[in-house]
Amino acid sequence: MNALLCCRPCQLIAPVALVLLLVVPRAQAEVVQWLYQVAVPVSDQSPAARTDAGQAALEEVLVRVSGVAPLPQSRELADALRRPERYYSQFRYLAPTADQPELKARFDFAPAVVLDLAKSLALPVWWANRPRVVPWVLIRDGSERVVIEDAAAPFAAALMDRARQRGVPVALPQADETGLAPVPPQLLARGDRAVLTSASVPYDAEALGLVQVTRRGGRYVARGSLLLADEAEAAADAATTAPGPQELSFQVAAVDLAGLGAATADAMAEQLAARFAASGGGGVLAVRLHDVTNPTDYATVMAYLRGLEFVDRVALQALAGQVLELAIASQADARRFVSLLSVDGVLGEQPPAAAGTGLATPLPPELGGAIALRYLGAADP
């Protein structure tokens, strides 16, 4: 879209660039590049209207980075909203188009500053590395049809719009050359994991949404589940259509399909945030990191850890051979910390038999011992 005007606030905290997390071939998620870029409607180009739009944009970016909606009201949040320009590095007005007839203002927020604000508000921290969701939605309201990417369709348009507001990368299935969905309604109704997993490959799916919509008593009801890619593959290998133990289930209702699309996106965002957001703070975690074989490995893993949104500080405590002993201040507790790291495939759990380092006798983290990890990209010494 064309910009009518590009401006910078006259008083700003120095802009901070997005930290790109290391991605390896078997990574389970993608860094959401647009997470800190928010476009909202604006009535005109007056300073008062810009402030109102900045407040709405700041609230939206806080929802994205925390997974919490609506935001809990507090004096600290109200103080932040009075001067939203403290949290964005630039803004611009977006000219109306045929598809987007409203004048909008786009704000580019400084990630580190927004994260500091979220933590000061005691909000969870949901990192930018998030699974791309492919929702397979079957609507039954007198006819049966599969939802495909279509900006003119109420359910699809509302789902995509709300998913972006919530910071969830979504790819709806696209119609084939005949205009039909890649999976017919009868197969989607069966919930065949193997079929849906295969059909999701072109969209680089990292999570599958399976949703069935019915109409009852003048309301639309969506019942669905969310399954991460590895779990979907396991279910497909087992040739099962039954929900697995890791599936995240939800049910939402609305009076129309647009409202239901938005509610479905909200439900998916809440399920993902519950699984991946760090909440409450884990304090300082003791971590023993194995297989760091040379200075390049050391620089790589330290930069990686310091770039994680749920990590506040990393300090080297000791070094013994190829093992680092680290003190990591984290928003995540030990269990969530290890679970989140497994998403990237950069670090993994160290097998118990190899966890001893000579530094100390390993103890489980819940007993105050160190978390034993290893660097999966270790180079030759």
C-alpha cells in the first residue's frame, strides 16, 4: 500500500531492531516478522486522531506479545496509553484502497521497549517464534463447504483479520484450478489426520486446526481442535481420527459467520498462548549446556539465548571442556523453558547418562539442580 506520509515521533526511545532467531531445517515455528507492526483505522491526520490510533495500536501489540485479550486494566497500562509515542519508532498513514477504503495509520513498535512494558505490566511473554496454523474448516448450515482463502467470504476474512490482530500466522487452504477446496467436505468431516497432514504440506503448516461449524437455534457454533505438526504426523502415522492427548480443543459461538470467524481465531490464539507463553517469571535458572566445542559455538548459543523474548539475562558461571554453566533469568519456569527451546531445534535436552560434567552432581531442576541441555548445531572442535 502507498503511504501518504511517513513520520517519526519527536521524542523516542532509540529504535531496537527485531532479533532474528536462528532457524534450522527442522524448526517447528517461524519468526513472525510483522508482530510489532500494527495498522489501525484513523479518522483523520490530526494529532489527536493520531494519539487515539497510537493507543489502539499499543493495546493491539501488547495483546500480540502476551496472548492476553482483553488486557487487564491498571494504572500502569493507563499511563502507558497516555503517551503511546514512547513505544513506537515510526508511523505512517496508509492511503485508502479499493480493498481497504479506510484511512489507516501504521505504527512500527520497538520490540525491546514493548517487551519491557509487557513485563512491567505482569503480562505473559509469548515469543515471536510461533507455529503457522492451517485451519481446515467445514461449514454445515444447509449445505456443506470447506472454507478457503477468500477476502469476500465473511468467515475467512474475519478469521484472517483477527488472527493478525492476535499475532497468529495463519494460511487458509487455497482453491484449486476448478475453484474447489483441496480437501472435499466428506474427507474433512471424517477428520482424517493423514489426509489433512498431506494437504497442509504446501502451506508449510506447523499446526493444524480442525473445525466443524453448525447452525443451531439462530446461532453458529464452531467445535474444533488445534494440533501441532509433530503431533499431527504421529496421529497420521497411527491412522487415527480420534483426538490425541496433546490436542487443544475449543468451542465458540456467534450470531453470524463473521463473528464466528473472529471467535475461532481468538480461540486458536488463546490455545497457542496457553502452551507457548511464559507467565509469572521463572526466576534465575541454572543451565548446563553441553557440546559447545569452540568459540563460534559459544558466540552462537549466547546470542541465541539473549535473543529470546522470555530470557532477560544470561551470565556465564563456569566453563569445563565443552560444557557451559549458565545462570539465565527467564520469564519461563524450568519446564516451560525447556519446552519452548525444543520448538527451535537449536538446543535440546541432554540425555541423563551424559549429563554429568564434573562441575557438580546433576540434580533435577525441580530440586534446585541445573537444567541439562546440549547444543544441537555443534561444530567439529
